[in-house]
Amino acid sequence: MLFAVVMGAAHYYVWRRTVRDTTGPGRARRVGTWVVVGLYALLMAGLATNWPVFAWPGYVWLACAFYLALLFGALEIPRVLLNRTARRTTPVPAGPVAEEVSTTGEAPSRRLFIARTLAVASGAATAGVVGYGMTQALGDPVVKRVPVLLDKLDPRLSGYRVAVVSDIHLGPLLGRAHTERIVRMINEQQVDLVAIVGDLVDGTVAELGEAAAPLRDLVSTHGSFFVTGNHEYFAGAEPWLAELDRLGVHPLRNERVRVERAGAGFDLAGVNDVNGRAFDDGPDFARALAGRDARDPVVLLAHQPVQAREAAKHGVDLQLSGHTHGGQMFPFHLAVDLQQPVRGGLANVDGTQVYTSNGAGFWGPPVRVGAPPDITVVELHHNFARR
């Protein structure tokens, strides 16, 4: 309900700047008004039904409405200054339609010209930004390679490679072809282990089981592992965890496994997402990490970077996360920074190293601006400098 109200207010603002300010009473204004009303209805239908026929245009328009409102807001001060200049230099006609085209066919007033110019400029800029963002969101994820130094890592494990992928977001806009592309790109890296750190799906197993099926084709030396994200709980976590286990992607539910190579090893642990608490299935760090040999490093899979604060209390050496989408659409980057300690990349949180992926998919609009999708190969190395 709150989202519908907020979007209604945003659409009203867009209507004022694109329709009311640029047209006079009459057919053009009526048509423009119904177009904006129809786009709002399309957006709400896409959110309510998740049917691709509504979701695709609805979510694309959501991105357009956002950037239009943002640009119009940024232009408010220039608009006021230009209109003041116009009032000082142009006589103001009498009557209620002072800013419309005159009945004698004369050119529009300067104020009307300003409104139309700003509307056209904002529309063109929005089309450019959203178009670019769609090429980023729908294109191949960037493959990143990130070396991580771990003091406790046995030198025999140096070079161990973990493919980290998060926020795949299978749903009405992303299906089986998206999964197949991600599986192909991961397999091309020939990694030792695959870590899927949450938000795989935006729907039920019945709806998206076929889209997730290519995950069974993931190839790595020590297998594929998964931890829940917040969206798994929205979609029904238990059926998905069973389905992933059937596909050979092993869920880590507040537990850990031992990973060994060449006589050396480390602990791989996973905790549930914080949203699991509402379903009596929240993270339990003590259960996942108690009883391990503290001389060996532990790599933790946890969907949200904010979980690193608790992980640090339990001596976690490296946490692999997602959730943030890198901000997905600028300037949401700023909001993410207020909520999460790491928006993207490698950082240190209370002594624990945290790597946060931008994610390989998107949520909502098929648009990414300033945060391209990625798949990351994290390479673990012994920190010889700390010997």
C-alpha cells in the first residue's frame, strides 16, 4: 500500500511536469493524463501479477518514472530562475490561460517554452540512462578476479578458487536462459568451489523450478553450496532448499563443512539470512561456527554484508555476501551505504574481511546504472607477509 501511494505521488509529479505544464486545457492534456494513468496501472499490474506481459513494460516504466522524477526534481531551481527571468522580460497576458498558445496562432509564451524544453530534455536523458542501464542489466555479468590474503590459510591451499554468485533473481523477467548463461560462465572459470549467496529466486518451485534446473550442470572440484537470501523466504524457503539439494547445490543452514586439498583444509560455513527470523529460521552463528579448530581459517557464506558484524565476533576470516546489488540504480548507492557496511567489493568489518558481489541479476526494473552485474572468482592466498 505504501509503495502504491509513493508511486502515485511520483506519477502525479511526473504528470504535472510532462503534461499539465506543457499543454493547455483540451484534447492533448486529456490524452497525456490518460497515458500517465495507464502507465501507473501497468506498473501496479506488473507488481501484483508478475506476469511477463505486464512485468516487462511495467518494470521498465518504473525505472523511467524514477529517473524522470529525479531529473525534474534536480531541475526545480533552474525552472524557477528561468520562469522569473521570463516574467521580467515578457508581458503577462490577461485571463486564465496566460501560458497557452494564443488563439491567433502566435508562438507559445516563454514560460511554456521553458516547460516543454525541460520536459523534452528530461525525457531524452531518462531514455538514455534507462536504455544504457538495460544493456548493463541484461548483458553478460562481468567476471571479476579478487585475491584475498588469509593469515591462517595453509600455503598448500594458496590459489584455491571460489566462484561467488549472488542475487540471480529468477522470476518473471529472468528465466532458464539466464541460469544457463551463469552456469556456462562459472564452468569456464574451472573453479574449486561454487558459492551461491542468496536471492536465487522470486517465485515458487512450481513457477521457477525449470528455470533453476541448469544449476545441476555446475562443475567444480568440491561442489556447489547455497545460503538463503531474503527473497527465498518470500518465495517459500523450504521447498527451494529441497529442490536445490536435489540439483546438487548443497544448502548450508547454520552449518559448516570441511574443505580439504593436498592434506590441508579450511572450514566453509553458511548462515541463514536475517529475514529468516520471521519464519523461525534465522541465522545461528554459534551453531554454524562452534567447535571448529580456530587454527584453521573459516570462510562464511552470508547473504547480507551487515551479518559480518556478528561474524567478526566468532572469528570469521572471510565472509562472502551479496544482497546490495551494488546499489543497482544510481543514486540508490547512497541508501545502501546507510544500511550495509560494504556495498560492493572487498573490505574489512571489525577485523573480518568481507567480499560483496553486485549480483548476477536484478530486482524490479531490468536496469543497472553504476553497478554492472558480476560473477566473482575469489582466490584464497596465504599471507606470507604475516609469518
